[in-house]
Amino acid sequence: MSSVMPQPQTAPIVACTVSRDVQNFDLLIEDMEDALGETWGDLGFAEALAFFGQPEAEQMEFIALAMDETDEENLVLMSEIITQAKSRDIKVILIAEDMTPAALHSLLRKGADEFVPYPLPEGELAQAIERVSKKADAPTAAETPNGPTLKAGARKDGALIVVHGLAGGTGATTTAVNLAWELANVEKKNPPSVCLLDLDLQFGSVATFLDLPRREVVYEMLSETDLLDEEIFGQALLTYEDRLQVLTAPTDMLPLDLITSEDVTRILDIARNQFDYVVVDMPSTLVQWSEAVLNMSHIYFAMLELDMRCAQNTLRFKRALQSEELPIEKLRYVLNRAPKFTDLNAKGRVKRMAESLSISIDVQLPDGGKPITQANDHGMPLAASAPKSPLRKELMKLAASIHDLKNDQAEAA
């Protein structure tokens, strides 16, 4: 490792750690040395701002901004470091230990390119460095198409699958993202086309879970759906790993009534005409256009857990739909973090809960534990980050059953 202030007498310094004390992050030191040898340096927070103005900073490719919960008091300084780095086209990798989600979100919104939790998972820093290097080498937005080219007049009549969390933290977005990815990979030779729509205009996190940027074009599309056509819709989509098309939530938090039932209907119509499967991640709040989504859906997954708040919310949810004479027969209740097969006491509670609510719990998903949170934080589907996870295996089975059902219906028709 070089001295505190990087000096270019020998090999040029291409990266720096920026921290209160890098000795607090010994694993980071080891990984930086493994990845970069002697071509990196170490800076304090205040030193980093001064260094950005020096000629040596022109050769910098990225900084690894390392912090823990103690540094949350200096979020303004952290934000300024990110802003100054980005203004000089220096990539930023966040290395965070025990930081609150709100603080991380704030720094990511400032323009940080990657996030890696500390202690560092094996090989994760090297992968993050590779990803930021690819971003640096990638063509600009003006040189690349904004989204896939959609065929005007297509009539695929795709299946509309909706995921709705009946309480916060029930895993609705995790389920929607990974179900969409499994559907996109359900057949190797002839994979179906899949589009994932994040309609949670305020707290939608599909973009975070797939490490995709949020763009202003999404808001522009949502605010003028009367002009919507295949070209405009395609420009609002982003492609993930050449397999999945994604409409992220807008850049800024927007009121849920920004769009109407007519707006949502137009979007879903175009999506269903263009794709074999359309997976929608809904806000947990019921809004005026929720009725349109329910009416158009083929399967409406309602996510809940084995607790009192979900039981009460399920009862209110059912009553609300029944009072409007909406098609509750489309609902398929999904119990997330379901008890293990051997936990007979908890399985008895599941049965009693279903009986008391007069519902059928059609799908039970196991608790995936910490690997699920890590996969979401790293912006990767479970198939890539935790392929042997029991939750991933259940979602694979669910995707396969949906695909088989669609094929059977197509043959019957």
C-alpha cells in the first residue's frame, strides 16, 4: 500500500480507499492489494476532497469509500466526496458496515456506482471493480439505444402476473424480481419474453435489486400515456442480462395517483402484447388503479407472513375487494418465510390462520435468511448469488408450474 497521500513517482495510482481509518477495514486492505497490487493509495475524508483538485487525481479510476455506523454523523461530507468524485468521472464503490438503509440509499442517490457490505464477501470487491471498469468503458447513452426495439402491432396476449405485499417486508419485490427472472430462464432453447414492471411509484426497489439505474424517461412516459406507443414504451425499459426487460420505478418519489386506471390499462395492454409474461410489483397501498390491475391480471399473488398484522391486513384486503365486487377468485395467497416441514406447531398455526380468514394458502415460500438480503443488496437474482437457496428452488418450481399451465391452455385453445 502506498503512503497516505498518493504519489505517482512509480506506478500510477488508479484507485484509493477513503475512510476515517483504513486500519478498521483490514479485509479491504487485503482485497485492494490482491486486486491492484501497489497501484492504490489511502486517503482520509478531508484529504480526499483536497486530493481531487490535484493533477495526480486525473489518473484515478475509482475510490472505495469505506465507512461504518460511526460515520453516519458525517453524511454531508460523504455526499460531497461522492459528488466531487463523480464530477471528475471517478467511480465510487461504497464499502459499508452496519449503516442504516436510509443512509445507504442517500449515498447511492448521490451517484455511488457500487455497494459492497463489510465484512467483504469473498471475491466481491474484485467483481465490483470489474463492474465499475465496464461502466467506464461502456458507450454513452447517446451511443446506445435506451431500450429494446418492440414490434408495432404485436399481439402476444401475455400472461399478467401480479405480486402484492399485504404488509411491509413480506418479500413481494424479492418474489416479483426472482419469479420474473426464473420465468425468463424457464426454457433454455426457447425462453419466453418477460417484462417486469415496478408500479410502486414511491418506494419501488426493483431497480436496486437488479442494480439498474432509474431514469427520467420513466416519469415522462407515465405522465403522458395518451401518447404511449411501442417505441415510447420500449425506450422506458431497461434490459437485464439480455433476458429480462424492466420498467423501474421513477427517479423521484411520486404520488400514487399520478397515474389513473386508464394510464395503467394502456401500459399493461402494450406490455401484454409485446411479452409472453408481464410481472407487476404493486405498492402495498390500495389505490384507484388497483382495480384495473386486478381485473386484467391472470394470477394475483397476495404476499403475507404468519403474524397478526398480516392476518388483519388480509381480512381488510378481502373486505375491500368484496365491497367493490371485484374478482377475488384471482387471488393466490403466498405465505413467505413459511415454517419448516418439521415444525408441526407452526404448521398448525398456518392451518388455523387460513381457516379463520377463509382463505387458501396456495404457495408457501421458505425463509431464505441472510443470503436473500445480500443478493438484493448486491443487485443480483438468487439464481446468480444463491442458486442453491431453498427459496430460489421454490420460485423455480412456481415459474415452471406457471409456464406449464400457460402451455397447456395454449394447446387446449
